[in-house]
Amino acid sequence: MRKNQVTITDLARELNVSPSTISRALNNSPFISEERKRVILDLAAKMKYSPNQLALSLLNKRTKILGVVVPEITSYYFSTAINGIQDKVGSSGYKLMISQSNESFEEEIRILEAMALVRVDGFLISPSSNTVNFDHLEKLRDSGFPLVIFDRDCLGFDIDKVVVDDYSGALQAVEYLIQTGCKRIAHISGSTNLSTAKHRKNGYIDALLKNNFEVLEELIVCGEDSSSESGVASMKKLLELEELPDAVFCYNDAIAIGAMSVIRENGIKIPDQISLVGFDDEPYSSYFKPSLTSVWQPIYDLGLLSAKILLDKLNTDVEDMKYRFEVLKPELVIRDSSRKLKE
Amino acid sequence: MRKNQVTITDLARELNVSPSTISRALNNSPFISEERKRVILDLAAKMKYSPNQLALSLLNKRTKILGVVVPEITSYYFSTAINGIQDKVGSSGYKLMISQSNESFEEEIRILEAMALVRVDGFLISPSSNTVNFDHLEKLRDSGFPLVIFDRDCLGFDIDKVVVDDYSGALQAVEYLIQTGCKRIAHISGSTNLSTAKHRKNGYIDALLKNNFEVLEELIVCGEDSSSESGVASMKKLLELEELPDAVFCYNDAIAIGAMSVIRENGIKIPDQISLVGFDDEPYSSYFKPSLTSVWQPIYDLGLLSAKILLDKLNTDVEDMKYRFEVLKPELVIRDSSRKLKE
DNA sequence: CTGTTAGCGCATTCAG
DNA sequence: CTGAATGCGCTAACAG
């Protein structure tokens, strides 16, 4: 903080009035004469007075700061969610304290504790992939912090949540592959204890079952993480199979891109020999060769809605409002990495 | 903030001692008996006491919060810089308040003012592309806020700065193109009033001049912004020329990707007919077809160093330390979108 | 070693 | 309408 901040007392001394009068003028209370008010406001402007939020926070017991924790900010996905959060929150005077857990459970706990100490007014959290229990979140909730979980569900933990219907997205994607004539559809999955990975895998499996396809273990590969490198490794495994798949549904675009490069290197044609589908619809997906069919997610809206729910919570006194569980719908975007529907 | 926070006074009442004694125990002052200390610490743990940072901030006149303002968090570039900042700052107990200006000058001013009110301890700023004057930054500096400008230089504004040597990066790239036999090298530039765009363009021009090439206005195109879409539009313009260029040096990878798709659509071979070079070396660049030659920037380190400089500043009492101006070196990464050097 | 006092900057009683 | 007093939670200076 700066050394010589102009305070309400400075103004009071200058004008030979009491600090409370200054306060009244500044907050334009009705209990002050118009003339005085003007004089005070003028001086305040001239002396560049600005209220000390810290003192106010201490007094009001609220900071107007929201804590946001995501697994990683570098990903297009989460930064876009933050974008949505920011846009929602900006106009309401709330500031964002953002931190990333780097997919570490311990880090997540540390960050949350630090933010609780700062007394943020609420939390927006997308848990790390290694977050196995939710004691830390429960602790926050129970000590009265409003919090909203977004994108990654915490199964079994009761709280406000906003997620994308991964299951439906996967179902759409795989059914499309089936409709375009693919017979041997593989799946490259993401980190196993991610709710999103589970749901997408389930969508994949159910799409197969629904269409009387066999679910083959050998066609389901799970990489280390959800990166392009992981996609490369997983795809290589699939290419070692006796009988190659004729389609691959990937957990996300990053994996799909890695897979694409491996397929290409092996001289296999996309989509003629193998159809490829990603998830997320990242900005570059349409610029790949071939352009990537992918499941678009309303991730910006997800951020927006999460923030809205938190703000609503903050602006209501009612305590025991039911927790909300919002599910946003994804959408399949068909491009050139998958075969076309026959007319 | 939570309704029923446990305070130092609560503990004091419980134990029938004065608040200062509690304070001493908590801060393990030497002026307290070991026994009492233990008792107090135990109770504090049991009652889940946690210090109120707000009160401390008000007292110490520092919040341990750093304000970070970037043009956009969604970009890989800036989110990686934030990553570096976070990693540097995390261990020192500082928290980050992050906001994006969305390349808007007015928004930048608003954000900065809000952060100043919160009394952040310092600023890390990468100005928007529409920031034409630096009065707001000067105001911050003059009211005593330490601030570090990173990535985008504010020409003429004297302050700590950390930037990448765009000029040298561009020079490397274009000289490489020349060495591989390109004769007619075009340039697609970014937003005109960005220091980075200026420097890259200058690097391009100087590389040409140094090698006795003519600088042709028709070969320099400037798009609306720095997006892939802008790259598409700019490349189309270049393809309308009587005589096509045999190389295009782009302001960044996004533009290059857009350009690549246009070139491909027109049945022109990369790199045989046109060499393509980007800037930033985004993670997907190596997965494009052909993989993109690009200038890698030490952007993570840029964040790291900026944060370090700010922290150093914060930990020194000395006022009139000279402002630092750090320039990080980029590096050309050669891939398949440019011709190879002849042996 | 420990308690009392004061004050960080502010808004909100309560008396005038 | 206005001023004095009080307290948000905490530490530091000052007396014991």
C-alpha cells in the first residue's frame, strides 16, 4: 500500500469538521447540508481521496473479491471459462482472485486456504484431476463460504454445480460415427478420476450398446493425461492392434491432434480409413488438416452461469436455498476428419 | 466473509487472558511462557482460529496481493506468462488478482483503478493494444505503486520492463528465409500500435535491407487484429498480387495458421512454393500439416522474471533504484513449413 | 512475562 | 444537520 494515502481524517482536519461529516458527504447521506457536501466533495477530488477498501471490508465483513480456482489457466478451455466469469462479475464490482492448482490436490487445498484467509466472498472451483476427496470443499461450505463447482463434478458432494453434459456429447459423437458407417470405434480416454472422462466414456459405451455394437476392451485406451503427447502414445497403441479401428473418439481435441499426427505418419487416410472425433472444439480445430470434427462445449456460458449463481447466492439472505445443478448442452461440430452422412 | 469468525478476542475471553497475550502466542513472540503458549495454540487449533488478513492488511498497509492485467487470458501466450508469474509468486505468499482488459484502453483504466482501491501491493501489466497514452500508469507509479510492464513495451514511459527481443526474432526468421533461397518475402503484421508488431516489422525490414533486398509495400499486409481470421483475410490479399510471394513471415502463429489454410485451399505447396513462418510457437504449431516453423518466445520466463523484479522491488526499502529493462531472447524453431538449408 | 492503550480507515450509533 | 464515541481484528508501544 502507498505511504501517504489521503484519509477521511485528512479531509476533516483540512475543513475543520468531524470525520463523520466527511463520511456522510462521501456516501451522500441525507443528513448533511448541500453546501457542505459540495465543498467536501470538491476537496476530496482535489486531494485525490479514495476510500480504503480494506477498512471497508473489515467493517462490512465482505471483500467483494471472488476466489477462482482452476486446474490450469493455460488451457483454452479454462481460460475461456474464466473469461465468462469475468464478464459476468465485472459489472457488479467484484474482483477475481485467480489461481491454478496445476492438477495437484495439495496445491488446491493450499490455494483455497489462502483465499479463505483473505476472506473472499465466495468461490468458483473446478477441482483438480487428483482431487479424490472433498473434505476441503466441505470445510469451506460448512464455514459458510458460498461456492460453486464448475465443469468437473464432485460426485457425492452436495453443492451448487454447473457442468456440461459430457455424456450426451459423447453419445452424439459416437452415434454419428455409427451412422456414417464406422464399425470398429475406439476411444482414447482422459485422466481416469475426472468426472468428465467418466461421462464421456459412458456416453461412448452406451452409444455402442444402444446400437448393438460390442464394447471391446482393446479399443479403449487411457493415456497418462489429456495432452497431445498422450494422444500420440495412445494412438500408437491402437495402431498395434491386429485389426485397426475405423474410428477414434477422443477425450479432447489435444489428444485428437496427437492421434491425428500419428495416423498421418503411418500413411493412414483420415477419414477414409479412420474417422477422428475430438471434444472441446478448440479454436484451431477447424484449421487442422483435415479439420477436426469435435464436440463444442458452451464453456464461456458455463463460466457466465457459474458466476451468476454465485452472485445470486451472495445477494440473497435466505440461507437454505436448494443447491442448483445446471447441465449445459454440448453440440457436435462436423468437419472433415469424419466421414459424411450418406444422403 | 463468514458470520462467525473466531477472533483473537474470543480466545482471550475463553482463557481469561488479554488479547495481546494471545497475539504473542500466535506470533510466537519470545515474551511469553512456553506453557501458556502451548495452551493458547492448542485452543486456537481446537476453535479453528484463523487470522483475519484484512485486519492485518489494514494495520501493515500491505495486502500481499499483486494485480495482474493482461489483454486477454484466453490466449496461450498470456496465460503462460501468468503461469510463470504464479509459479514465482506462489511460494512467497503473494496472491494474484488477475484481470483482462480485452484490448480496451478504458477497461484497462477501470481495472487498474479498482485494483488500486483494493490496495494491491504492486502491479504486473501488459498494456492493451489500444493503450495510446500512459497517464494512468504514470499515476500509479507516482502514487507509489511498484509496477512492472511486461511483454508489450510502453515506449517513452520510464519504468521496470521485461520484454522479448521481437526485433531479433524477426531478424532470425527472415534471414533464415533468405538463406533458404526465398526471394520475395511477404510480411503479415499485427495491430499497428503494438510495440511487438512494430519491432517484428522492423526486424523483417532490416533483414531484407541487410541482404540487399528491396522492401516492397505490396508485400506488407496489416490485418484487423492478430487472429487466425485476420490471417485468412491478409493471405487472400497477398494471393491477389501479380507476382506471388515465395515466403510469408507472420506476426504470430494464429495468423500463420489462417494463412496456411488459405494457401492450401489454393493448391499452393508449402514450403515448395511458399515458405511460412509464425511467431510464438504455440503448443499446436508442431501438429499442423505441415508443422509450422515459428519463433519461440520465453514467455513463461518472461512472467517469472517480471514477478521476480516486482518482488525484489517490494522487498527493498531503497526508493530510487534504477528501473530495469530486461530483454529476453527468442529462438527460431525450424519445422516443415519452411524450406531446409542447403548443405 | 502480561495487561492496558492506542490506532490502522471507516461507518454507524448516539447525543446534541 | 453535526460531532463524539464505538468497534471491525489485530499488533505494537507502553506500563507494570
